[in-house]
Amino acid sequence: MDELQALDNTRLPKHIAIIMDGNGRWAKERGEDRVYGHHEGVLSVRDIVNACGEIGIQYLTLYAFSTENWNRPKEEVNALMELLVNTIRKEIDDLKKNNVKMHVIGDFESLPEVCQRELNEAKELTSMNTGVNLILALSYSSRWEIVRATQKIAQDAVSGVIRVEEIDDNLFRQYLTTSEFPDPELMIRTSGEHRISNYLLYQLAYAELYFTNVHWPEFRKPHLIEAIANYQQRERRFGKTSEQIQTNIPQHVS
Ligand code: IPE
Ligand code: IPE
Ligand code: MG
């Protein structure tokens, strides 16, 4: 628990979103197959979910499979889907015990049926839990999500459920797959790439971004604490001036 003392408990992010990247490179560096990296990456998922519970992070979104990842070689895609099913089967008891509540965002219907069944069961079995909300982004792409939301809004406007004048930020976010969750304050990407890769484009509008060269299979609790400590040193200004933030000067009203 010692390393947790590096953190200010009054300034913890409520929601952390992670792009778990670098499984393939990590495996290749060890002369192994990319799939080996995905398997090892599961150990990091377990460690980070538990760490979030200990630290007191309420929401953790993990980018596990993007819409674009369907374009990978068939063998890798199949291995990832199989790993997903096996991991949930193996971990479900611990998730229940550790009070983790599971959610899924993304194009659910595009997943193989066996994955859908396993995920639905895991969601059901953890639905009463009150600890960390673990949100798996699967077959997820932010542009898909935004376009889908726009379609649904247009349908509701046409059928008279909403009026066009009612469409604002609050209404729009109700149509996103993340409508139940607050926006992430911190987004972490492992493995050295400095890009968003179609992840939570709307929700990350004001997130603090943290990039580390550590590959996902090596990313563990101390790395997470380092990322949160770094986040806590930042001044989140939301368009205001530093002086306003520090002294609470009221904003200009026109
Ligand atoms: C992230 O690791 C896992 C998934 C995208 C499923 P990668 O598989 O992207 O690993 P690299 O980036 O090729 O090293
Ligand atoms: C993003 O990683 C998706 C996941 C981590 C699941 P990628 O490795 O697929 O991203 P790009 O394509 O290199 O940007
Ligand atoms: Mg990658």
C-alpha cells in the first residue's frame, strides 16, 4: 500500500481510460508470437483492475479491440476472440468477489455469438456489484459511435420524440454508448504511440493524456500510480486562465 501514499486522495480521477497497446511488439522482442503478448496482457488487465479498486478509481475503460482490429490477420482475430471468452470464464469468480461491475461498449452484435453470451453472463453476474466499473471497449470505434448516435437522434427527431432545438451536449451524450459514465479525466496509452486511434473522441475532449513507452504486458500498478501522480501535477484549466483557477476569480459574464 506504500506507493499509494504518492497520491492525493482528494484529487483522484473518477474515470481512467486506457489504450492497452504494445502486446505484439512486446512478444516479438522476446522472439514470441504476437498472440503470446495478448495472453500476457491479460495479467496486466487483472493487475490494473485490482489496483483501481485499491486506489479508489470508480470507472476504468479498457480499449480491448477496435473496429479497425477486425482487419488484422484472421488467426490473430480468432485468437483474440478466444482469449476474450477464456479470460472472462477464468476471471468471473474473482470479478464477482472483488466487487467489479462489468460493462461493454462497442458494436456488440458484430462479436461472435459465443463472446456475446459470455459477456452478457458476466454483465449479469456482476450487475449488483458496487466497486470498480470495468468498461470493455470491444469492436469499438468512436466514429461508429458518433455516427450511430446521430442516426438515433435524427430518428427521434423525425418521430417527434425530441425537438431539434433540444439537441445539446447533454442530450447528445445520452445517445453515446457511454451515457451511464462520466467522461474520463485521464487517458493512458502504453507502448509509445502518440495517437488516439478512434477511441472515445467525444468523451476525451478535456481528458489529460498520458503516454508511456512501457508495453502493455509490462504495465502494472506502479506504472498506473505514476500516471495518476503525473495527472495530479497538472492544472486543468478548461479554457480559463491559470489565475482564475488558482484564486477562484469568477468568470466574465457578458
Ligand atoms: C494491443 O497490442 C492489443 C490490441 C490491439 C488487441 P497490439 O496488438 O496493438 O500490439 P502492437 O502495437 O502491435 O505492438
Ligand atoms: C488500438 O491499438 C486498439 C486497442 C488497443 C484495442 P492499435 O494497435 O490497434 O492502434 P493503431 O492502429 O496502431 O493506431
Ligand atoms: Mg498496437
